[in-house]
Amino acid sequence: MITDFRSRAASATCVLCVAGVIAFAPVAAAAGAEPTPPAPARAGLPQPSYLYREGTVVRPHRNAPGLPDVSALSWLVSDARTGEVLAAHDAHRALPPASTLKTLFALTVLPVLPADLQHTVDEEEMADIGPGSSRVGVAEGHTYRVSDLWRGVFLNSGNDAVDVLASMNGGWHRTAEQMQAKARSLGALDTQVRSPDGYDMPGQVSSAYDLAVFGREGLRDPAFASYCDTAEASFPGGGGWSYGIRNTNRLLTGADGVEPYPGLIGVKNGYTSNAGNTLVAAARRDGRTLVVTVMNPQEGGGFAVYEEARRLLDWGFAAAGLVEPVGSLDGLRVRSRPGPGLHATPVAGPHATPVAVAPDGGPGWPTAGVVSGAVVLGAVAVALVLRAKGRLSARS
């Protein structure tokens, strides 16, 4: 009888051990066993630091079209829906943005000023316009609707309209500070705002990456998208009369011999002597929208920025499904992963990435903890067997 009980106790101990081994088999595999090869899948998205590499970055499939010849100091091609960057050249190079910085100005101020609000311009609001700035014709003492001023910003790149809108928003410096904060919130870490209108100022820079972030974000706002897609409009001249204004984005209008791009929906062009020609362009084809940034072409004259953007858009549409993304326009945003007790680590530079950190005692057991639990389970089982054996011996 004693022998029979010992046999049953030993069998129970073996069952416990086997159960423990089965329960923790995945941990054992992770700790040392050879894992099962994963099924073939789409290549993963590179870390944000990948786009900080110098030169051109692209990950083509064997049958992907070759990249076009582009002379710009920096450029980028991205998918507006997913935010995937399809190819880029010196994406984070800090360069003067010229009037393409007005995209960030619009992202910051458009939501806070009602389009039908009317405002009479005073002398002080025109004081910060730099010499040689582009103007739409805002005049002191005249009354304008906010929507009129935005058309002056998007179509004529009017720094006078920017001045008035910034004043209505609380002032030049306050607006610049808000723009800086907005850029950081979007993960646009290369941008330094010194002048809301993009006029050349010491230390004012952005990048092809950041400008693509601004362009993509703007297209999500129906008002922004409508303004940047407008080719022609009327601007109030005072006394009840108005005059026509035309968008200076020649890829949209086809002016000066530049062939308009089919499906173009904006976004913003710019030029200063320091920045050269800059452009954020977006186009839609077959249900797909691309955002392209081109900064300061080195060859081809003043309209090269449009032709290089055209070639990059053509390549982006032709390369659909034939290249792996080299990054994401969302890659530097600070986000928290779902789950209790998790928080996101802020992004601090080109080698930092958002990381979710579980505090002590949070969900998920480390491997060492699982192994320790298995050891304890086995020890308890052995102790129970020995204790039962001792009781039977005492009865005997």
C-alpha cells in the first residue's frame, strides 16, 4: 500500500513537471532554442535615424523604376495617406525654407481665425515686412475678410497678408513661438522659426522632411487644402472694387511655359536669394496622393524646382508597391503605446526613437522571472511528495 501511494505521488510530481515544461516552452525557446523561421513578409520600416543618412536612400525591388536625375540639395517623396517615405536625399539637411514655411504658419493660425471675420488694417501691422518681400496688396485702413487674407498668403505668397494675420493672432513673436511648438508636436525637429512668413533670417531653417510633414498635415484640413489648390481668385482693392490674383505655383497654373501637372493639389512654393527655389507639391492619381519636397535645385534655372518635382512625382506613382519605405513622416512624433502603465520616451535627436517603457511590476514577465517561477513550482511539488512520504513512514 505504501509502495502504491509512493508510486502515485511520484506520478503526480511528474505530471506537474511536464505541465511546467509545456507552459514555459516558449520562454525556453526564446532563451536558447532555435526559433521557427517566420513566414515571408513585407520588410519592416527602418528606424527614424535611417533618414538622417547622407545622400540618397531608397529600397527598391528588382523591377522598380530607377530614380530620376535631381539636382536639389535636398528632396523627399512620401505617401500622404500612410506617411511612408518612398525615397529621399539628405532629408534632414537644415536649409532656408523661404515661403514654404507659410505651410507651418497656416497650420498654426488657420484653426483660430474664423474665415468670415472682418478686420481693418492699421499701420503697425505692416511694420515687419522685409524689403523685397512678395506682397498681395494689403493696404492700411482697408477692411478684409480673413478668407481674403488667406488667399493672399497661398496664391500670392503675400508677406503683407501674413503680417496682418499674425497680428490678429496675437503678434509676430507670439505667432513664431506657436509655430515652433506646432512643429515640435508634429515631429518636425529640424525647423527653427524666426519669421512666420519665411523671409530670410539668421538661424531660420527647415528640411525636406519637415516641409513634407507640414504639407501632409495641411491636406487633412479642408480649408488649407482648398486654399492651396486655388489657381485664381479676386482680392479686394478697396472702394468696392477688386483685382485678380494668380497662384505663383506654376506646376498648378501652367504659367511661364511650365506644363501643369495632372492631378496637382498644391501645396506651396517659395524663393529667396538665400534659400533658392523651394517647393512642397502634392498630387493625386488613381486614389493615391503623394507629397514631394524639393529644396534649392543646383541646375536648370529658376523653374527647375517644378521640373524636378514633376520627375519625382512621376517616379513615386510608377514605384507604387515596388519599393520598401525608408522611413515615415510620423516617425518622430512622440506617441504612447496602448496598455496600462506605459509611457513614451521623448525623441531627442537623430538616433533617438519613441520607446514604450513598462514600469516595475507592469504587464509582461521577463524571462528570468518565468524561469524562477518554474523552479519554485518544481520545488513545491518535490516538497509535497517528501512530506507525504514522511507521514506514511510515521504511520508504519
